[in-house]
Amino acid sequence: MGDFEDLKAAFEAEFPGWLIWRSDAGRWYATRSGDLTDAQLQAGYAMTVAADDHVGLRHLLIDQVRKDQK
């Protein structure tokens, strides 16, 4: 499952509300499809997260989801 399109689809299924892409340099990004409130931004929510690889991106997204569950 190393193909980008497969990984992208898996990420977007696991993390609804996030759009996934990879830069020309190979860096992985996820951006929320909706807006955040000022309170959410102050609490550490991110509109966009970035990582060097898909493993790092998954960790960042898990961290964002945990904020939602608090």
C-alpha cells in the first residue's frame, strides 16, 4: 500500500474532514475541510499539519483527533 493514492484514500477515510496531499518535495500535508473557531485555535487545533512522511502525518492527525475527544 505504498502508492500515494491508496494512502491518501486510507487517510481520508480514517480522518474524515481532512484533505491530504503531498508536495513536489515529498512532504505530506493535511488540511481541515472546515473552519476552526478562535477558541479551537487557541487550544492548539491546527488548520493544516505537515510531516516528512505518511507515518509522521498520521501521528499528527491522531493528536488532532484526540483534541476533539477531550
